[in-house]
Amino acid sequence: MQTTPRILLYSPSETAELVDQSILLNTGYEISSVTHPQAIETWLNTFLEDVLLIVAHPSARDGLKYSSEILKVHPFLPVIQVAGKCSQASLKRALEIGLIDFLTAPVNPDKLLGAIERGLSQQKRWQEWKRAVQTLANIKEGIIVADLDGQLLVVNQSARNLFQFDETVLEGRQVSEVFHHPDLLDLFTSQAPFPHRGEISLEDGRVFGVQASLITGIGIAVIFNEITHLKELDQIKTDFVNTVSHDLRSPLTAIYGFVGLIDRVGPVNEQQAEFIRHIQNSVQHITSLINDLLELGHMEALHDIQMEDVSLREIVVQSIENLDYQMNEKMQDVSLSLPEELPLVLGNPIHLQRMVINLIENAVKFTPPLGKISVRSRAEGAQVILEISDTGPGIPLADQPYIFEKFYRGGNLANSIPGTGLGLSIVKSIIDKHHGRIWLESSPNGTTFTVILPVK
């Protein structure tokens, strides 16, 4: 049954009336006046979902102090502050604690009624959302929801269990105040397009796949799915692949060597020479695949890598020089935007160069002759951002979530295009080891990979 919204007007008994109640009489709302904080709690225990509080206090500081205290207990309660006068500091504090509005006497009727309407409308949205997410309480997956200002809206029981929280009220507090896991905080602050995914490892050894999604008008929702068993299976598979790959290198080297000697022990005809070339190409492809597998396995097995101050600008320039022949062969136009004052990053120069070469080499490979490749870098805060764009055929939307997985190749690639499907997996592994992030944006007109690395 629809209930009539109630306006609760709190004004200390020893102060003059700051709000003319005649303004409120014809609004259709139920009006109640109280002079003691204890009375407010009694009202809120009964009408919390349909009440708006007006705190009328001549002292802006004292009024804000009380408003702040009550919002800590009831973070979704719409509160309007009315004071005798207002300062810039008071307005700033009002914004910080989340007031609907801050008005000064004499109160403008239109402003007061407008603030009341906004407050009740906002509360209605929150209550609808709150009722909707109550069904999440017993869901197996952990769920954390925060608004765009980082204020927690929902932490379901599964998420509480993951981070070992008791019955303490978490809703209404800042994400960074409650959670201290850096990978989790990154999900709420990342500039990557939504939805974005990641992994979080807890101290007890469990691993969770997480996805952050934007809920329009509400904020950011992060969902946890345990993938510990999948990671263990993946490790077993990786160990097996590394063992087999290592054992295959020697016989492949022997095959390639002996095939190259065939024409030295006697003449071969043209068809035989063509067969030999096919064998050599196949052996080279398998050898390249094995080398990539071993490198990826080595990267994933590393727990600590030697870090030093590295100039990403120098690495990019050197990588472009190393790929200059391939670019010239396809007559591609390459543009660089690398500021001289680009800050150093903390990383391993060998691994970072492999990461950059893989990304630029991909751009060269998939950009057609006479196409364009752009490499840009800039600093933002404590991060360096690297963007590599091409004018290739793009990556289909259905393929994009899987593009960093091992052996995955886009569904729009011709079989004639060489590749092991491991290059981007190696890139992702290197970036993860450097506590960075990578994502892509793609269309039929080209693809842009964006890499973010922390500065030293």
C-alpha cells in the first residue's frame, strides 16, 4: 500500500523557528515537528523508508555535526539543513556528508519545496534499489555495490564472509575505508570501459574472478566468482605443457638441421625442394610456438622479478627500430607521440620491451599495406599510459573478452595469417607482473590497446 511521505522537522526547543511551517502545509505531505534527537529516532524506527528530515539549527556547525552523526546511522535518509547563515566551509561540509541541500533563513519557499521533492525522489530510488538487492543476501557469489563517489551501498553476506567482516554496518562508508585490497580498489577506480574483469587472490590462497559493471543511476557493482580450482587445473596444464615443450625442442632442432642437409648428399628435384621448404616452415612454426609457451610459462611462474627505473619512451623507440623492416615492407605510416619528459616506470626492461614489441608487432601484422599505426604515451598522475592503435580489420565484439587467453585467435582472421595465439597472453602476463592494466577498444576500422603502468 502506498504511504504518504512524511517530513520530520527537527528544531532545538531553545532556538527560534527557522522554517515557516505554513510553506509545508499545502504540500500533501504529513508534517511532524520534534525538538529532541531521541524523538527523531522513534520516528525513524517507524517511518524510515518514507521520511525526509529537515534539521533547522541557527548554528551551521552544530547542525552539520548532528546531520553527520545521523547519516552515519541512516546513510540513505534524505536530510536538508537550514541554518541562520552559511559559509563556504559549511557548504563544503554539507556536500561531504551528503546533504540534499543547505538553505539559510529566511528560506525561499520554492527552493525548500524543490529540495524536498529531490530528497524524497532520491530516497524512493534508493529504497527500490535496496529492496531489489535484498535478494542478493543469500546468493553464493560475493557482491559489492558502491555509488560513483565510492560510498558502499551493498555488501552481501557472501562478500562479508570473503573479507571476514562481522555484523558491522558497512553501507554508507567509503570503499577505501572498508577494503584495503589494492586489486579490489582498482576495480572501483579503473578508467577502463565497463564491464572490466580481473582476479583477486586472498591471503588464504583462494582466487576469485571478479567483474565490475556500471549500473546506470546507481554506481558500480563488483561480483566475485571463486576460480581457485580452475587456477589449479590451469597450473597443472601449464606444468605439463612446459615439460612437453622443453622435451620437443631437441628433436625439432635435429629435424630442421637434417632437412637442411638433404640437398648436400645429392640433387633434389623441384617438387622435393618444395616439400623440404614446407617441412622447414612447419618446424619453424612449431619451434616458435614452443618458445612462446616456454616464455609464457616462465612469466607465470615468476613471483618476483627484478625491477629498476625504466624509460618506457626509450623502449618504444627501440622497439619501433627493431620492427622498421616489416613496416617499410608494407609501406605503413607510423606516427609517434612520446613526450621527452615522460616519467620513468618501475619495471623489468627486458619484459617491458617484449610487451611493447608484441603489441606493435601485432599492429604491423594486422594493418594492411599503406595503413596507419599510431603509438602514443602520456603521464597521468602516478601512471604512464601507452596507446597503440592500428587501422586493421578490428576484433569482433564476441572475441574481445577472450583475446588475452592462451591460443585464442580472432574469428575474423584468415588461416594464412601467422601466429601462435600466445602473444597477447604474454603481454597480459607481463603487465600483471608490473601491477598494470590493459584493455582494448576495437571496431571494423581498427583497434587500440591501452596499457597503464605505475611510475617509479
